[in-house]
Amino acid sequence: MKKMLFVLAALSMMILFSSCNIFGPDPTPTPPSPPQYALDGIYRLVTPAGTLTLEDMESWYPDVIVEIPGQGWDVDSTGFNSINCVIVNNTFKFSATNTTNGNHLNLSDFLVGENSINGKINYNGNEVNVTGVRHMN
């Protein structure tokens, strides 16, 4: 009888440990998140030639300076009175409007890498695709 109880107990334990995990299911591994790069800095634009400066992008008052001589652009968003910036991971879009003179500056589809940047700049209806490299932080 003792032998039978021992066999039943051993069999019960084997079934118990093989059918369920008493510590719960294994956690689903989460993929590593991509590295986050700082947006702020000075970028030398390669196409078209120029400079893009991003300052305080994660603050309430971000500042964007666009200098593209080939387009005749030398724009500083500091003088604009309506500014919006949305940042998601390493992408961002920025919009600024000067309601006094009607100027609009929009940066869209921007992707920032460790040392690179690309996206679209639209100033008063004229749009250019830009690519550049980080010049300084």
C-alpha cells in the first residue's frame, strides 16, 4: 500500500511539473528599443547645401533656424508666434506660423540618426527634401 501511494505521489508530481509551470508562464521577450538620438544640434545640409539648427526641441519653445542660400532662405522660428513640435522616437515634425506677416515654416517627415538627418522643409509653400550630417551638438 505504501509502495502504491509512493508511486501515485511520484506520478502526480511528474504530471504536475510537466503540465504547468508553478511560477507562471515565461515572460514574452521584448525586442530591444532602438537607440534615441538627441535632436538638438547644428546640421550641415548636403542636399541642398545649407545649415539646419535645432535648439530646445523638447521644450515648450523649440527653435529652428533654416539657412539654405540656394532657396534664399534664412529663417529663424524665434520670430514666429505659433509653434508646434511633435517628437516620436527619432522622428519629428515642426510647424511655425507668424500670424503678423503670414509666414509659415514646416518641417515634416524628419528622421534623425546618430550623425544624420533627413526630411522635408516647407517655407511659405516652397518645399525641398533635405539630407544632412550632424556638424555640432
